[in-house]
Amino acid sequence: MAKKIFMIGAGRSASSLIQYLVNEADSNDFEITIGDRDLSLVVDKIGINPRAQAIDFDVFNDSQRIEEIQKADIVVSMLPASLHFKVAQDCVKYGKNLVTASYVSDEIKSLNAEAKEKGVLLLNEIGLDPGIDHMSAMKIIDQIKAKGGELKSFKSYCGGLVAPGSDTNPWKYKFTWNPRNVVLAGQGTAQYIQDGDLKYIPYGQLFKRTYALSVLEYGEFEAYANRDSLSYREIYKLENIPTLLRGTLRRPGYGEAWDLFIQLGMTDDSFKMNVTGMTYKDFFVSFMDKTDLSIQDYLKATFDTNSTVFKKIEWLGFFKDEAIDLEFASPAEVLQKLLEVKWLLEKEDKDMIVMQHQFIYTLNKTNHELHSSFVIIGEDQVYTGMAKTVGLPVGIATKLILNGLITGSGVKVPVSEDIYNPVLKELEEYGIKFIEEEIN
């Protein structure tokens, strides 16, 4: 009997996932139903295939949601993270396994006991970050421990960037995922551990404290610390490790320029401004405490702005009288509106996913350093690197669960060998392969 997959959500990150499931349908006897509020999104991605059907689906329609979940053998949710719980509750109630790429929320955690009792697997965090980062890190961590090594430092970096040749602006950056998340990135306090000491970086200092690194043949990058690195000590079973840091990658110089927006208050999303009739130049000036100076002179006097930072700000158009064309908006929303135009991926542009893990460990009283890295470049605007690295692990895990090769119950993330080994092995067939380098 055919195995029935019900997938919810067909947005940008779902293209490679849909392609994978459709391609695997005949050999694995899958029947796939994909639901989205925008039916055209699904139709465009599945084409004409007797094993896949598109439906107009509303997750808030209780009777429709329950009916579709009951018919399925497994549910794949590519919804926004806040909507997974509604789906997960029904999956547990009706005994259906669930796969998502999102972080485990406290609400999802609350279903663990009931899911175990009913033999239901709720597999989360199996996309890119979280997902591939977990699996690739745990594989090496387990190998080091198996040899008798002791980990002293683990640093992990990931970034969604643009490929060489597509990085055609002074920022060397364009939007490859949710613009709002990029504009608001880092708000709060970053926390990590360094040489046994807890470290905290408030938002106002975050982009001043960046870390330089190089990745394979792709040159130099800079990283800023993620909000929470400390929780990964428990996830990776590294409770006593002296140093653990996770960070996000950008090209060098990004942080210094972005920090200027933070210091001025232009990334604030906590209040609305009346920007009716304002230009972007007016907007910028409204955050200056010395209005007798030009923007150029103000930046030089207040921030000691160097030429590269100045070029980035000028290129965005803040020195021009271009209308914002909004009425009431937060500073972050105004900034985002401008960046969505200036940092737009052009038709021929390709994105790039970069990840690097850095391990320092002792083995036989000798110190060792190992870097494990991968870079993948997207094919086009549909099958992007982001879509591949988020969607393919979800699809592979879904197939393995349906075929009985991943088992278990309760709320899980992919940090165990039975999950990470087969998923990472198949990802290599799609060009997602880590290169390991011993650092002398």
C-alpha cells in the first residue's frame, strides 16, 4: 500500500524538498499531498505527476487540517515556526509522525511524554541551521570521543550569502532568506563560553566584536556571535567544554557598517514613526543629534567613518531625496524597505551557503585542531542553496522514517548516529559534503 505524505507549506524553502519527494515517489511508493494557501505555488513546483497533488489548505481550518492529517502516514510542516504546534498536537492525537526544520519550541517540548506514549516521532531541527549543523558536528564529536579524545573548544559558523560573481555591491550581501530576520538579527544578548568563562555581548556591541576566518577556497569571512551558544553544551553532550561559540557569517566589513545603523537606532522595531512624506535622507537625518552637519560630515565626526563604511552607506541611497512611501513604520521597517530593493537578488544571481566547524581537542596528550567545512552554491532563484540545504535533509529524513530506517518516538533533534549517518551520507549525493582539514 502506498505511503501517504502530507506536506504543509510550499514557500521559498520548500522547492528542493518538493522536488526530492516527487523524484523519490515511484521508487518508494509515495503518494504526496501538498497544501498551501497559495495553490499556484504548489502547482508550479510539482508540475504534472500522478503521485503528487496540490490542495488549497488553511492550517486554521480545524476540520480540513484534521482530515488531511488523519489520511497521512507522515506529516511534513514547512509552516512558520509559530504554527507547528497546532499541527503537532493533531499528529500526536491521531498517531502520525511529524518532520519540521524549525527549532524545538517549549510548546513542542510539552508534547514529548504524550508522543512517546503513543509511539509518535516528532523530528525537528532537520534543516540547515538547525539541522545540518547538528548532524555534521555530532558526527565528528562522537568520532573524537570514540578515539578517547577530549574536546577543549568547539566553534561553529554558518551563513546564507551570495556566490562569488553575484556579490556585486559594496556590502557583498543580498537577501537570500527572510529580510526581517536579517534586519533584526542579533537583538538581545549573545552568550557563549570562552576558556571556562561565561561571556555576554549586548546588542550594542555585537557587530563591533566580529571574528575573522577563512573557508576552503572561498576566502575571508567575518562572524558575529549568535544569541545563545550555551544551550548547545547540553544538545551536543559537551557540558564541561571550556569554549563553545556559534556564529553567523558575513563578508569582511559588513559588521562595522551595520553597527552604524544599530548605534543610530535605525534597527529599532519597538515603536512606529510618522514617516509620511519623508525621504530616506530625511529618515537618516532624524536620527542625527547634530543637524547642522551634512550626513557625510556627521558620520566622519561622530563615528570616525572610514571610506569603506562611508561607501556602503552612500550606495544604499541615504544621501538622496528618494521618497520612503510609507506612513507609519518602525525604524527597522523603513530600513528593511530600502534594503529589500538594494539587496535584491537579481535574476541571474546565485546564493551560497557556507558552514564551518572548528574543533580543538586533546588525544594522547597531544593537541589537535580540525576544521570541517562545506560550501554549496544554488542553481537559480528557485533551487537555491538555501532551499537545498533546508529542504533536502527534511525530505531524506521523511523517506527514512517511512521506510523504517529512522525509528523512535517523542520529540527529537538529529544528534544521534541512527539519524545523522544516513542523512549525511545521502546529502553527499547532492553536493552537500564536508571537507575536513587538520590545522597544524
